[in-house]
Amino acid sequence: MEVLKYRDLIKIHYVTACSVHSNTSCEVCLKNVSCLWCNSDKKCIDYPVRTILPPRSLCELPSARWGVCWVDFQALIIAMSVILGALLLAVLICCCCCCRKKKVRGPDKTEEKIIRQNEQRKIRQEERKTEMKVRHDEIRNKYGEYPNKCGSFVFTKRLSPLSKCALQLSD
């Protein structure tokens, strides 16, 4: 009689682990997570790890059971696809809502600061402009320069406004 070593027993157990449970029940077969139960043949087979889905030659999808006995493999794939699609749709909707809120919310703090600075700059510029106009008018009054009908300034002490306008038109 031949004596088997421990590692040989493990190899034999691994090879025959799922096929031993054939012609029993689905619950007994699926206690081992590496097994696939084929309901049409009442066979317990090793799950084909190299292929994601079990090939038809091994077992049809509607009669294949993995994990639990009450859900066939085809329904499991459809349910997982629907759940994954719903999750992706929810994430997409959340992203769109967040982006829309950010746009509707208006400018952020830095943009508001820039807008405020621009407004203050315009106000200071207008103040300087009016100050310069007042100063120029004071200088004109001091030296007797007044605007005429043509829009130019004339010195009242030298020429009258009408003669100055006539001189400009003749040039």
C-alpha cells in the first residue's frame, strides 16, 4: 500500500473538492466559495477563475449558481449591472448639481475683492478728475480765459470770443 504525503493529499482534495459535492444539493456545494453549482445537471464544479463568466459548455448562465442558491448567475449579473448603473448615475447627478450651484452662487471672495477694488479705483479717478477740472477752471478764471461757442478757450483780455472764433474758422 502506498503512503501519501500531506501535500499530495492537499492536491487531491483541491482537485476533487467541488466535484465531490455533485448530485448533492446547492447549499452543500456553495459552502465552498470556489465552487459553482449547475442546477440543470445537478453538478458541483470548480468556478472557472480564468474566465469571468462560466462558459456555456460548462453550464448555462440561467442555471448556474454561485454564492447563493436562490439567485441564478444571469440574474446576478443583471442586478449588479443595474446597481452599478444607478450608482454611476447618482454620482453624475451629484457632480452636475454641485457644478450648477457653484455657477449660480456667483463670484467667490477673490472675484468680489477685485470688483470692489475696481469700483473704488473708478470713484477715486472720478474725484481726481473733478478736482483737476475745478483747479483748471480756477486757473482759467485767474487769467481770464473763458470757453467760446466754438468750444475753444480764449483770453478775454487779448481778444473777444467772437474774433477768436472767426480766426479759427479762417485758418
